[in-house]
Amino acid sequence: MTVRSWSLASEFPEGFRVRLTASSDEDIESVAIRVHIGRHTRTGYDYLEMTRHDGSLEGDLLWRTNTAASYIPPGTVITYSFEFVDSDGRRYETEKAEFVYHDPRFVWKEISRGPITVAYHGGSEPRAREILDTMLLTLDRMAPLLGADREEPIRVTVYNSWNEMRRAIPPATAAFDRHLITEGQAFTTVGTLLVLGSRSAAGTASHEMTHIIVHRAGEGVARKVPPWLHEGLAEYGNVDPGRSYDNALRRGIRQDHLLPITHMGSLPGRANDVLLFYGQSKSLVRMMIDDFGTDKMREFMALYKSGESMDDALMGTYGLDRVALENRWRASVGASPLSAAYSNDERPTPVPAPTILPYTLNPNSEGQLIEDTRAVQATGTRAATEERVSSTPVPLIFAPDLSGKGREESVRETPVPLVYGITRSREDEPVVPEVEGNGCGASSGGALDLTAGVALVGLVALGVGAHRRRR
């Protein structure tokens, strides 16, 4: 097997084009490209369309990135290799190589220091250096506090105007509101930032970079960091914060109108409440660090990442659950405590689950009888033992062994989940890791995040003329 040439070329936002030419004495059945996107923990693959020409194999593929599920932010490093499979099932794999998925509309330059690389174009080098300095300062402050790896790479792409940047953000974000301007967006799973090179670029980059640090320090396979902690830490780590959130918090305390932030799984819908949410989150996180110290915060993040629930991680570190923690903060600012509805003592008593007995075909056993219904169907009547038959269906469990094959009795046509909700039922379907974005919006110099589901999306300002938003 000889690979004569290959290339990857950016066609962003549509995708990147893969071309390959090879020759082999063997009959090659398929050629796949395997990719590792940025700092993502999962890999993906897809098959090239192969043709034979003058004794050579020529392959072509457009790896699409133009949907919300397949999106890859520009500036991300893609590590890739090719895998060949011949007619006898033998596999051949090339060495890994790297490709930077830049926006091809511009000629990019890069500056790097430590683990951070900033890509810019045109005459924006001074702004790029300011962003780099600010991010290094943020990294030095927040990585030790949260227990994150300081050496793991982070990449930033800086756009000079909103007209440039609007084509680079994810499709879902672009469609969110045509009257909003995204100033920055963090893609936590791949370690990439997009930043608008405005006057607030340094604060935007600082806030968004902290989202990546929080993700790395606190998010495990099973649990995501909740919005109040994500945004509170991101704004605590912002070295160039605005005043909007503090003003909203003072107004909320004065009017005795505060949000139950530790029990909110997403941001509120009203703009003023979003500002208040950020102000409360930042103030609560500051209390946790000031009152209990940095070591406790690092211990808490590690415990939560290990899989503990939020209440268990808080109790294990601070001796407080969410209600007690938020009420401690409320008392410190002179606000009313959470209502009794949020207290564990006021929650309804759970209804005990019924005892589940093993299924049996023996009517004299202590289990739940599974009857033969063929006679019932023939007569149109129910058997006397029907009341002993559970209405709960017997689960069909797919239990793969190390070879990837299921046990004989459990094999079904149900697609097997491979990565981040992507399923594969045919061998030639691509497997694409989903990229999560983190977004915040800025109001007059602050960062205001709009978080939806698992994809946190960017940084926004609300105003009459220019509505700006940090993600």
C-alpha cells in the first residue's frame, strides 16, 4: 500500500475537502478518514468516495460542518489519519497529521505564548496581542483555582468586524436573533474561541476562556456544570468586567427580587433577569472563594467532576447543600432567604416504588407469571392469571463484549449509540462528534450568556442601536 498524495482544504463554512491518491497490489474495499477535532475526547470518521484511474485509487470527500450538529469552529486543529481495508479484511493506517481549519476568506497570521494561540488577519496584531496577554493572565489566575491543566492548548480566532464574524458562528446562533451581535463564543469541548476584535475584546476573551477552564476542571462524562456555577466562575475570572451585572444585583437586593439561581437549570427568559442571574452568580461564587478559600473550590470542582451530585459535592466540601449555600449568601447581602418550597424538609414525601419480582413461567413460584397468550387470542377472553402479569415490558439489553459484538440472545436491529447521541445503523454512515459551544451576552460591557440545553452559546449586549452579545 502506497499513499502517493493527500490534501485537506478548508471550504468553511460548508466543510473541508479531503483528497487522496494511492496505489496498492491488494483489492482495497474502503478508505476512511479518522479525525480528532481539537481537544474533543471522541473521534469521528467518514468514508471517501473512491474511483480507479490509470491503476491508481483516487478518493474524495467533503466533510460537512454546516449544520448545528456537525459544526466545527474556524481555527480548530483537526488531527487525522487514513485507514484502508482490503478484501481480506486487513487494515492499514497512515501516521497522524494535523490540519488547521481556518476561514478561507482571509489570510491568517498566528501568535502564540504558552498553550494559547491567537489567529488574526489584516492590521489587528495589537488587538491580538492584547487578547493573548489577557488570556494568559486569566489562565494563571483561574487554572490553579479550579485545578485545571494549565498546559492544555486553547486557540482563538479574532475577527475585525461583525460582518466578518457573522458567517463564522454556528447556524443556530446566527438564526437566534438578527438584531444581536455576537462578541465572543467559547467551544468548550474542542478548546476554541471566536472573538470579535472590539474595544471589549479583552474582557470577552477572558470570560470565554474561563468557560473552557471550568469545563475542563468540573465537567465529567455524566454531569455538566450548572449555569450559576459556570457563569459565576466565568465572570469571577474576567479580568476586565463591566458594571451591568453588579448594578442589576444591587437593584435586585434593594427591591428584594432575587432568583433561586442554584435551582435553575437554564437562564431566565427576561433580559433584566438574565443580568440579575449573572450578578447573583458572580457574587455567590465570590463568597464561596472568599469565605472558604481557594483549596475548597478546587476540591469541590474535583468532587463534582468525579460524578457526585451538586448537593453531595457541596456537602462533601462545604458542609452545605444548595439551599443552605444560597441562603448563606443571601444573608450576607441582606436579602430574604429562599422560600420554603426549596427546602428539603418541605418537599413531598416520595411514593415508594413497587417491589419488582423476577419473571417466571412457573405459576407456583413467587415471581411474576408470564403467560402464553395464544389461547387468549383464539377465544377473545383473558386468562384468570392476567392480574399477575406485569405491564412493564421486559427490557432488551444490548451488552457488547470487547470485540464489539453483542451476546447472541441480545442482538437486535436497534442502532447502537456511538458518540454524543449519534447512532449508526449502516457501516458507511459517518460518525461525527458534536461540538458544544458556550455563549454569553454582554450588556454595556458585561457578558450575558444565553445557555440552551447542552450547547451553551455566547456573549450579548442589549441596546436600541447596536445589540451586542458575548457567547
